[in-house]
Amino acid sequence: MTSGESGGTVTERLNVVVVGAGYWGPNLARNFRAGSDWNLAAICDLDLERATRVADGVGGVPVVSELGDVLRDPRVDAIAVATPARTHHAIAMAALDAGKHVMVEKPLADTRARGVEMVRRAEERGLVLMADHTYCYTPAVLKIRELVADGALGDILFVDSVRINLGLIQPDVDVFWDLAPHDLSIMDFVLPGGLAATSVSAHGSDPLRTGKSCVGYLAMPLVGGAMAHVHVNWLSPTKIRQMVIGGTRRTLVWDDLNPQQRLSVYDRGVDIDAVSKVTTAHTRAANISYRLGDTWAPALPEREALGGVVTEFAAAIREGRPARTGGAAGLRVLSVLDAAASSLALSGGPQPVANDLEEVAA
């Protein structure tokens, strides 16, 4: 029972501890401290000096170096994990076994098998396991989800996503596991039925001989006949974060680096109903009708996405429901990444994407 429960209704702030004071931990700490649903109870990190800097940056909270001390504290309702991916499974499993709700930064785990264990344990314990898919809480992505759900784009035909920059080469993961979770989580959030990829073909390159892919491409046929494509790159001198979602009615372009016009909706494309079913190439080409309509840009508020993340985490706990980006969403992303790793080992051969909770070997 959480510290704020009374007669089954939570009326007080929930107590949360941020585990990890590295790159992402300070952002989580700042938003939990600012959120009306939360009391930031402590910062936990093996490096107490680093934890203290984060704690001081949010006005001063206790710091602790031992995770066990956090998990044994009955006043702690939840933890937010911002540590390297290889540690997510052990920390989350220990927290769930201690009766704590858990939010984990992307990716949910470092393998699909470990992700399955985490999701199952949360379900067994009746606890919230949430993936911190931050982009899904941006005003732009929330608007994309709304437009797709309302049918503004029609049936989805393709998704092309590019996330490239001159970035830090990670010591423990390749470019797929570092950058692609953002794009995959967005697709899972906005597409009807989630990221329902049937297979994955992955091609990676290691031109710097780092021992891992620094440039990568994913191709994913989707259930229903659409195609999704993701390009990720640590070596590009220019930074691009763009996604194009094409439908039978309209095409949407999301340019995350253009704050003046992040979203553009184009009423341009091919009118499929006008395409002849006659199989000859000449007849088909003669009957294609191109549509050149208006372009419009939805108005979007400017607010920090992490504020929405911590608000959703609290709401899921209070309402006893899965989070909008719950463990199942994190697992669908892991399923694609695992299939991509298998495809890389086969020089790009397509690999099937496993179902959410089917049996897997650890």
C-alpha cells in the first residue's frame, strides 16, 4: 500500500527515488521535484558526490548509495531508473519484488528475455512498470497520435524516420540500441494497434572499427501492408530528427528541430481509388491520379515532455492501470531491437518479431 492511500484512494503525494545521477537522472529529479503528484524522497547513486550535485540542483534532497536501503524503506512508493541499460533488469526486478512501482528509461532492458521477465513480474505483483518513452509525451507526438486516430491521414502506407547526428559513441550499445528506441517507441505510440512489425531487416556499418554499428538502417513490414524504415547514425555532421508518415488521405512530416513548425500535414499524394486494376504497366500509369492540395501546420503548445511522463506515472499508480507507455510498449520496442540484432548477425536477413509475452529463452 502506498503511503498516500486511504480507503483505497490516494490523497497525498507519492514518494519516489531517482536511481542514477548520470545524464538522465538530473532531468527526472527536476521534474519529479516540480510535479504536484510527487515527493522526491532521495537520489540514489553509487557515486555520492555525483548524487549530491543532483540533489543540490533541485533544492536539496537526501542522497543514498545503497539501493537496498531504498527498497527496504516502506515510505518509498516508486523508483525511477536512470542507469545503463545492462543494469535495468536487476534493479527493476529487485524493486518490483520489494513492492515498488518502477519507471525505467529507454530501453526497458538490454534483452527481450529480460524485458519479458520484468513485465511478467510487474503483472504478478500488481505494480506499474512504465517505460520512459519521453518523446511520446511531447505535444507534437501527442498531436500525431490524435491525427492518426481520427483518420486524418487515412490508412497508413509508410513511415520513414531519420535520427542522425555527430553523437557520442556509446561504450555498451550500438547505434540501434542507442537511438532507434526513440523512433520505435514513437511508432508504437501513434500507429493503430502499436508497432506491429512482422519482421525486421537490419543493416549496420562500423567504419571506425569500434566493434559496434555506428550507422544503421531498419526495414520493417507492418501488419496491414505498410512499411516502416528507420535510419540512425552517430557519424553525421548534420543533425536531423524527422519522421514522415504517409497515408491514403494525407502525409504528415514531423521535424523535431523546427520549433516554428514541428508538424506539417500535406494534402498531397496518389488517389488510390483512381488507380486501374488492369495489370499492364501502361494502363496503370495512365490511370494514376495525383492530388496536390493544401499544406497546414497544427498549432502546438510548448511544454516539457518529462512533466507529462511523471504525471502519467502517478496517474497509472493512483488509478491502478497500465501506463500509456507501459511495460508492454517497452517490450514491443525490445522485440524489434532483438530481431534487428539477429538480422545483423545474418548480414541483413529478415528476422521475425516475437509476440509480446511468448516464451523466450533467457
